[in-house]
Amino acid sequence: MQVELRESGAVAELVAELLDSLRFEDVRYCHWKSNITLSRALAGDEDLDLLVARESLPRALGSLTAHGFKEATLLSRFSPPGVRHFYGHDRKSGKLIHVHLYNRVITGESLLKGHALPFEAMLLDDARVEGQVRVASRPAELVVFVLRMFIKYGSALDLSRLIGTSASVRRELEWLEQGDGLTRALALLEVHCPPVDASLFRDCVEALRRDASLLRRYLLARAMRRRLRIYAVRTRPRRALDLTGLLLDQARRRLIGNRLNKIPRAGGAVIAFVGADATGKSTLSSETARWLGETFAVRTAHLGKPPSSWLTIPLNVLLPLARRLSLRGGRNAAAPQQQPASRPSPEALLKRPATLPNALRAAALAWDRSRLAQRVARAAARGELVVCDRYPAESSGAPDGPRLIPGEGRSPLQDRLARIERRLYRNMPPPDLVLRLQAPVDTAKRRNRAREESDGEEYLEARHVQILEWSRSGTKHICDIDTDRPLPETIAAVKDAVWRLL
């Protein structure tokens, strides 16, 4: 059975390896809920909800670590003890596999898990093996399912979420009731949860089976929650306080455009894509942000084109305008019979005159990049993952590095601006992970021609020939990525590097 599952692709490769390891380490566990969609969980499309016996927890954590799983936590403070989140990168599919690890049955409302139900022994003792995974028996899962549903039906916030789910709830109930499921569930309930009597449990099952009104379900839920009050992890005032805090936190994250709440337990990171023009920085940074953003709190930043600050807006608006007017005036004054100039050398294409306007623009750009780099570093310190398209280097001639050289200005003011620019670049916080993209110049030219707004090929060639290798002191990890291959292969290599060094 195990071989068939692997060969058919029904089980994600990483999931299969983890389950093999749990069995080899003799970990006492089971997949304890939503087993009707177990195939989706095994394929990595849904969470793997694993309940692990407390004595087996160290071995389970060792298996997760050995297979590259990394723990995540919540930005908010509402993370119940006994429940942990682990994510692993399945290289074959590119998916992030989520293992929702429990050593206690903490369940309840969707937003705030408020009940610690005494069902660990019931679920683990009555588990059975299906293929590669141990799953809770259907009667045991039926007990938990009914109680979970009627905790939720007693919450005004959850009622709105449950509208329109009656068909799927009834389908799962029928699946769990197959055979003598209800009879066995009542026997388990009497042993493991005496406060809930058989009569109330039957009424709840009947309400689900017959698609009773929301009012009927709500009234049964209130009765169920009264019986389960001894298992509540919060008093009513504390629950109201925590729920208010949770809702405010969700509203704040929506306002800043980051709705996800999970961050790596190891902390946030600044992930930067650097390299010469047309090596794939924008494409790969966007794909990485999308991939990580399906799970974690992620923000993006473009360090090559930072937003202007109140201090630099006048310079960034007026200097380009003055330059365009100057060029237009020069063209109007040109003689009509003037011969076209010869093609400039690559060196001339990159060399900028040391004029005062250019020095002012370079210093303003350094200031804006420095401010954005500091914001990015603060976000990473709070636990967020920040994906950057480009990141300033320290030395002149490197991608997005300083443009001015102290001592080569035509005036003391220009030299002063050059020193300011150099200090701003030197003091920028380093990124945590840099993916240094590389591609042959012919490949870059081909990609450049496909762009809507492409640079000239001479300029592009000059950038590839003269550009220095990106470097910045203090950068923790630098990984070179060859982008001269099919895009899916490049994306897979980037994901592997990011996850390995995250």
C-alpha cells in the first residue's frame, strides 16, 4: 500500500518521508480530525493535523527537524500551549507542507480556540493505520467532531462562517457514522467526557443530520457549552478581552495590507535578489513573495527604486524636469545638417558627468534607499519576511552601489555630497539572504528585447561587462543562482535555497 501511494503521487514526497520517520521512531500519534479529506492532507493541499502523545513529542520534533521542517509562530499573542505549526518544503511539488502539531486537544471557535478537551487517550488508543498514516477511529473522531461543531454554533462570529456549510457538515457526519459509529461514539463519550450526556449528544447529531435551523443549533450549542465549561481555558471576561484584542489585531493587519499572522519561529529575514540587468530579479522576487506569502507575513520592497521621502521629493521632481528641459533646448539649437555622432563606447554609456545635479540626485537616492533599508530591517526584526527586488551594494560599480567618488567632484559641495552618499551606503543594514543571479549576456539581451520598456543593448552589455560582483559586509548568506535555464528549474532552485537558509 505504501509503495502504491508513493508511485501514484497520492502522497507528497516529504509527507511520505515524515510518516516513515514517525513510524521508525515509534512515535505514538494519529491524524485526529477531518480524515474525510485525508488524501488532500497527504498530498500537501491541506494541513496535517497530528496529535502526538506527550512522551513521544521529543522524537516527533526530531523527525520534523531531520526532514527540514521549520517551526512558525503567530504574530499575535493568541497561540494556545500544546499547539504548534511546522512547515516543510516539498522539493518535488514546491509546496510548503503544514504540520499542525498537537499534544493536547485544543479546539473550539475558529478565531479563539477556547476548550482543552480530555480526548488525547481516546484518540490515540483507538487509532488505526491507513496506508502510511495512523488515523483516529471514526467513532472517536465523531465525538470530537460533534463537540467542535456545537462549540462553534454557540459563537456569533462563527455562525456567520457556518452559513452555507450544512451540506458538507452533513456529508462528514454521515461518513463518521458509518456502521455502528454512533453507538460506539456514545460509549466513548461516557468514558472520556461524562459532563455531556447521551441525550444531548443525540440531539446534536440529529440537528446536523436533519439540517435543523440555525436557531435550533444555537440553542443546542448553548447547552453544550454549559456542559463543557469545566474544559474552557478562559473565563468569560478573559475570553471577551482576548477576542477584542484578536479582532483589533486583525483589523490592524488588514489596514497595513498584511492579513497573514504567521512568522518563522527563528525570526524574520530580509531576502534580496541582486544581479545585472535582465537576470530575472523582478520575476523571481515576485514568485518568491507569492510562494512565502501563502503562509507567512510577507512584505515586498524595491530597493532600486525606493519611494521618495518628504526631504527628497523636491529634488526627485525638479531635477529630472530641469534635465529634460535642458536636453530639449539643446536639440532645438542643434544645426539641421549635423551628422549623427558615432556609437558611444560601453564605458561612456555608464560614465556619468560629475555635475552638481547628478550629485544631488545620487545623494537623494542614497537617502531614500537608506530609509527603506531601515524600514525593511525593522519589519524583519518583528518577524516578517521581506522580499527585496535589488539591494544596494557597498562599493561603486556594483549593482545599485554608490555613484559618486569622494575627491573627484568639481566643487567642495560635490565632494561633500559624495562623502554623504558613501556614508549612507556603508551604514545600511545588511540583508539576511542574498540570491545573486547570474546569466550570460546573450541571454540577458534576449530577455531585454522581450520587455515592453527595454534598455539599449549597448548599455546592457556595458552593465554586464563592467559591473562588479555584489557584496555587503555583514550579509549572513549569499547564494549564487544560475538563471540561464528553464524558468521552472530556476524557481525550484530559488525556493530550495531560500528554505534551506531561512
